[in-house]
Amino acid sequence: MDSVEKLFRGLTDPESVRVSEGETSYRFTKALAQFLKDPVSEDPDYEYLITHARKAFSPGESTVNYFCQQMAYLAVQKSINRKDKSHKARQFKYHRWFALGMKHETFPFPTARPPGPPSTARIATMVNPICCASCGKGNANMRCPGCAFQDDRFIVEKTSYCNKQCLQDHYETHNPICEGRKMIYRATSLLYFIFVAMQEATYIYPLEDIHKKNGVLYAVDGNFDRVGMTGRRMFIPFPKHLLESIQPSDSMDLQRSLVLWGQSDELCLSIFDLVKFLFKPICKTIEQAYVHPRNVLTPICYLSEGKALNICMFRHTVLKVTLRSNEKYVIDLCSAQFGWKETLAPWAPWAELRSAQSSILEYQRTASKLGAGILNSALEMEQQEARGMLIKAVLEGLDNILHTNSADKHRSFDQLLKSDTDNYKSVEYDVKEMVRQKVFIVITNQYHKEQYRVWMGCDPLFGIYLAKNRAKSLRKLWMTTKEYDRLKSSGEDMRKLWAERFDNKTKEIVAQEIAAKKKKSDKHKN
């Protein structure tokens, strides 16, 4: 049997009864290991597959996830004959479905289609009860005005009534529930504002191109070489000009989705203390849920250093919170990266529509980033430090605002969240202004300094580092962007050129320093 077909025959059949994730991973790894030993195939995709099979076993890579990502990318680029029953075609159809967002209605094997709603379903319409909460009669078309938010981004449970009398009769029972919904809505909207402000202020990736093809939005990562050789600032604004080819009506949503791409692990990293501050007073429990997304509306694939990273195939982190009323909600700060609008939604309908599989754990801080967004670990470590400083400053600002806007100076945050609309709107405005100020002071002002420019080392991996106390010397080494682009377009080997430049400039700088010291010494002697 051809080695490529043998590889795909060794994988779990996509139409088979679901097997455990551990068994699937074992079979995948075993099939890949055998593929590396098998004879060369004449299959047109052999070179691509064997190259990435070798890379899948590289240190630091997740063998199964890495190869699945690259196979899914290839499957999207190819036209697959629907009558082709080979093992390769079946796996390509299956992984193409993964890459395009695991939409329920497009599952390639109709006889084995998993249960669940289609991707077009709206959670806002799934939480509209028709029975009166007071008397139990059907066709109740009145909603409690206190918690009937008509918002596809922040969705809470609805409570229906026949009329004003039923609403009044049910007031004492419903009021604590209503207040809980109002508080979770306000806390989540504040968290989302702070989170997005942090992400936009600490963006580091050198995007080169953004385009749509075959139902996928591709973000092409530029080379970090240009960043390091020209001494770019560590944090940069998102390159909005790359979205000019996309329809204007979509550009803002797409910008948000790309800024938040692969950032869901931040829930357990930089904003952990902020989440505790905002939600602990109003929630009975806070849990973290790792989910495998499905019904993705806008699949995004990041192309970086010869590999494809499709967000549909990474673990996604959300919060599952239980209110004092026992209502359960999901908080999904990075929903935009999937084309979803809902940041807050009731847990059950959200999980039914958005999650193919989930594992729920106690909410706790994690030591490092584990998700999709690891593209340059050195810069991302510095990014984490900056984000930590920003959130610490924001927490101090929130505490000051809490006491400033309290008559007795000891008001709790949950009391503030359930205050009347006018009072809360005033405080909300103060919070947003404070966050903008902290972003400027901690990030914009601080990280604009010379020591936070980026440079490329001449080690074997040509690593990317911050200038820090080397900034003065590196200023003589960095190229201008025009100089870099001119040399690059002329066909120069930029890394070789950089190594020579680095060596020559270093010798020149050392010689100048020695001469300066000698001159100073001679002056003292005289």
C-alpha cells in the first residue's frame, strides 16, 4: 500500500463511534512515526506531508496538533472529489471541516452528523421563555424591563410575564435574580473594555498581509528579521491599513478578531487578579473551561514561519461563573476571533452551540501561555510583564474610584454594580477614562523609550530581544526601514549581512570606547 494512504488508514476513522482523545492521539502518533520509516511515495502531497511529519516530532511541538493543523491547511487548499472514498480523501474532508469552523450543517459525513444546532442559531433567541414566571401560562410576551437586555454581545436570561400584575406579584422572588443579571452584565462589560484596551496597547506582531480565501481569513506574519534589524518599538498599533481590501462593514469586527487572536489564556494570566476583583463579590463560583470550538463563523488562520495556525483547532479558554441565584454564565472575552458576538451568555445554550467538548476546572492562575498565540516567546515574555504592570495600575485605579464615589468610603464593588443607572453610568465613565490614562502612563509613555526598541541577536537562532541598556550602542547598528527594504529587494541574504554588520559595528564601537578611555586617562595624567 502507498505510504500516504497507509498513513491515513492508521488514523481514527472520522465516521466511527467517538473514541477517547488519548486513543486518537496514540493512533495518530503511531501512524506518523511509521510514515517516517515507510518508502517514498509518488503521491503529489508526499513532500508536504513528510516535511511536516518531521517537524511534528521537533522539540517544543505538540505532535498531533501540529500535524493536524498543517493537514487541515492543505485540505482547504485542495479540491476533493466527493466520490473519492480513499482514506486520504476521507481525512482531508474531515480536517477541511475542522479548518472551516466545524459548522454543524456542513459535516462531510451526513450519516454520522453530531447532534446540535446549526451555526446560524442565535443565543439571544434561545433564551426567550414563552411561559409566565408568575402564573405559568403560555404565550407570555412581556419581559422584565430590568434584565431584558437586547444585546447580542452581552446576553442574559430573560423572564417573561403575562402582564404588569404578574410582574408585580413576582417582584420579591425575581428581584435578586434581576440584580444578579444586571451585575454580571456590568462587570463583564467593564472587564471586556479593560481587556481589549490592554490587547490593543500591547500588540507586537509584524503582520504583513490579511486576505480571505476559501472561507478562511488568513493573517500572514511578517518576518521578525525586519523588526529586529530596524529597531522597531516593542508595541505597535494594529496595522489597520491591511484591512483596506476587506469590505468596510467588516473591517472593525475583523480588526477586533485579529487583535484577540489566540489570547484567551490571558484569563488565567495577566487579568487573573482583575477577574477576581470584579466577579468574586457577585458570583458563587468562578471556573475556567477549556473548550474545543464549533460553529465558528469566521475561521482565522495565522501563517507564520512556514506553518499554519488555525484558531479553530486550538483549545479555547472561557470562564464559567455561577451567580448567587445559581444561574450559570459563560464569559468569553475572545469570542470575536471566531466571528461570534456574544461575550456574556447563559452557559447551557452557549455550550450547546459553541462547544464541541469542554473540561471545567477550578479557576486558578497558570504559569505561562499555553494556547495559540505563542509566536515569539522572548517578546511575549516582555509583553506579559507589561500587561501585569498595566493591570496592577488599573486595579489601584478601580480601588480609588470605588472609594471616591462612595459616601462612606467603604462601599463594596457589588453595591456599585447594582446601583441606579445614572450613578453607575457616571462611575463607568470614570473607570473608562482611568483605564485610558493608565494605558498612556504605563504603556504608551513608558514603552516608547529607547530601551524598549527591539534588536536581533547573531546567535544561531537569530533571537529577538529588547535593547534595554544596549540602546545607545544599537542605535549605530540598526538600519532604517528604507535601507532594509532596499537591500532585501536586491536579493541580499539579510541575516548574513546583519551578522557582518553586527561584527563590524561591534568592533568599531569597542575601538571607540577604548580610544575614549585612553583619551580620558591621558587627560588626567596631564
